[in-house]
Amino acid sequence: MFIHIVLFKLKEFNNDQIKSEIRDQIKKSLLELKGKIAELKYIEVGNNFELNASSFDISLVTRFDSFEDFVVYRDHPEHQKVVGLVRPNTVDRAVVDYLD
């Protein structure tokens, strides 16, 4: 099993409502990948408990049968659409990939 974990830090927004809406939109878009990419075996997305914490804002945990399946996911057009939403709204990310 190949595990891919990502933490996202959102950029600063004009108000908390916008930040909350963007955070929820990213979470929803990530979770919707489950039905669109067969290689994605498991997905979990969590929003940080505090909206304005100094830590990261969103966590993503995904699992695949192999690294090759992860590459299919990574390059899949549906995943790339979500990347197009995430990148302009984040300022930092941390990634851990490992085999289990």
C-alpha cells in the first residue's frame, strides 16, 4: 500500500467567511475524487478545528495499491482540476509519502 499525506496552509483572506468557504470547497473537491479515480482506494480530508490557527488548515490522507497507481491519480485530469483550485488558495504544503 502506498500512502500519500498532504497538509495545506491557506493564504490570508479578507475575512473568515471567505476562508471557511474556500476550505470547505477544497475539502469537497478532494473527497469527490473518490468516485472519479479508480486507483484511489481511500481518501480522508480534515479541516483544522480552528479556522485561524498558526498550523496547517487542511489535511489529506490517501491510499493506493502501489506507487504506480498514485502516479495515475497524480496525473489524472480530475485530480489536476482540484490542483487548479488548491494552488492559488494556498501558501504552503507539506507532504509525506511512504509504503506500508
